[in-house]
Amino acid sequence: EEQQAANATIEEPIVEDTTPPEEIGSEEATTDDGLDSSCIDQQGKFKNRNNKNRSCDWMSKSGDTLHSNIQDRECGIQSLGTQPSELGLKCRYTCRAYNGCLLKDAQDVAS
């Protein structure tokens, strides 16, 4: 009897995560500054409009601003039908004023 108990292994119960994929992270959908959690700049360099590899920092080199000539060109302006460059697509935080990442509440406070 003791021999059997010593050889028995304790099995941990398998707990399955049954959370539907669309609900995962929904509680944390915004960051502390009110931005969508997907609105982050990717690391690395990406092609700008002139086919040059640039990092996200390059667009805001004139200071942390929401709008600049460079951002107008790279982030795209939907109302004018201007599509974002690869750089604009990868730099969602830098382009937050152009891509819907800046929530309306935050814009209301700023103006």
C-alpha cells in the first residue's frame, strides 16, 4: 500500500481559459493616458514616403507634437484621402492625432 502511494504522481488540474478572443484585454483597452493599448510605436526603422528607412522618433524630432508637416505627410490624412506610409502605420503613438488613437475626450480637454 505504501509503495503505491509513493509512486503515485500528483496531477495538477488542467484549467482551460475559456475567455473569447475578442474579450481578452478588453478590461485594459486603454492605457493611463487614455490611449488604446494598441497605439504604440513599433521599434525599428520603416519606409517613409521617400522610401527612406526612418524610426518613429524621426517624425517628432521637432518636439513631442500632435501635428507637424512630417506627420501630415507620413501619418496620412483620412479626410484628404492620403494614406499613411509604412512608417505612419508602424508609429501609431506618434500618429495618434491622425489614426483615431487620440480619444475624443483627450482632444476636448486639449482644446
